Amino acid sequence: MKTGCVLGIILFILILLPAITSAAPVVHPYMLFHDISEVPGYQYRTIAPWKTWENGIIANAERSLSRNFSGTLSSYDRVSYRGDFAQNLGLAYQITKNPAYAQKAREALLNLNVGADGTTDRALALGSYSLAYDFIQPTLDPATDIQIRDKLATLANRAYNDLNINGTNLQYVTFADYHGQAYPMLGIA
């Protein structure tokens, strides 16, 4: 590329930058829903099977309120378990609007790099943590939001590199293996 062309692109970006930065703030896009009351599982939550699912989500979230996500979670210390706990806390917040669930999910997300992990654990945790983030994002202050998004991006990068041996085997994809679960989790992130 010629020097003049590069300078032209840089100048264009510099002229455009003030317009981009002064635009209205970006609104969180939401992966699954904008309002949980629009979701059939929520609408039918008083009948089976949705009733038992909702009860299970809230019961799990209640147990997670006493968990210390910055420490060891004994036999539940794998990052995939931790991600599931965060996801249930976030979904329980959406169901009940109890801020204690959102606050505890925030704690779990801020500590998403804590816990035992393995190749499959990281990818599965990534999907759960991403959903947890989506469920509580409107409750986050801007600094915490950026911090959590950075942690999710780091985890996504590590999970992706796990799948292809740090970029050395990009052709290997087998959905019969754990890739069938891992790549969709990267898509969620």
C-alpha cells in the first residue's frame, strides 16, 4: 500500500473519530431477550415443566449467594461449574429482579479467571459466563462492564486457542468431540 493511501486512511479515521465518539452511547444488544416477560418459559412458569425449571434456577441461585467466588469452591471449583452458578444467578435476577442475585453474578464474573480449568471447562464456562453477563449487564457500572468484557474476551481467546492448539491446527474441527459444545459457546461470547 502506498504511503499516500495509508495517510489518507489515517486522516479519514481522524476526521470520523469525533463523530463516532460523540454519538449516543451503545445500548446493550441482549442475546436472548430484552424483556423476560416475553419469553414462553417465563409466561408459563406456573405450569410444568417450566415451574420446576424456574424453581431449580432460583434454588441454585440461592445456594450460590453464600459462595465466595474469589476463593475455592471445594468440589465445585471447576470453571464450568462456576460459570453455571453465574448463569443461574443472572437468570434468577431476570426472573425475580432481586438485586442480590445480580450482585453475586457480578462477583462471579469479576472472578471468572478463578477456579480449576481444563480445555473443555474453559469453553463451557465461556458460554455460561457470557449469558450471565448478558442477564446482568444493565446493572453494571461502566468501569465494571469494561472489566468483565475484557475478562470474557481473554477467556474467549484462550478457549479458541484451546480448540485449535494455539493456531497450529485450524483445520481440525470435530463436532463429535467436545467441539460440538465448545464452538457454539464461542459463538455466544
